Amino acid sequence: MAIAFRSAGAIAANATTTSMNVAAPVDVANNDILICVVLGKDNLVASFPAGWTKFVEQDNTTALRMTVAWRRIRSISRNSR
């Protein structure tokens, strides 16, 4: 099967707390790869739940940090998203 873009989830933003919940797109299917990009200020380190793998962390001096993580969907259920 060819690699193809299926859809994007909603943008989540939160300026007042240190955690957020990000919903998966509604049409996610088995073996899909989810990619999450987090941009935070003050070079704060982003952490992800079990099953997610960080593959990029980049600081921009002392002001910003971008983190990118991915996860393969193994089985569809309300708890796996």
C-alpha cells in the first residue's frame, strides 16, 4: 500500500497549563501512523504517553522547543487513541 495522507486532527492549544489532551482523527485505522508536533516556550520538555516515540527535539535558543513524536495504531478502540 502506498503512503498517503488521510486526515488531520484538531489543533490543540493551551497557554495556561502544562498538559493537554490531543484527539486522534475520527477516521484513524489499523496501522496508521499518528504524528504529533508540540511547540512550547522556555524550552520545556514535552513528554508523551506510552506507545509514542519522540524522533525530533529542537531548541531555538532559550525561547522555544519543538518536539515531534509518532505512534502506530495497532488496534482500534476508544483506549488506543
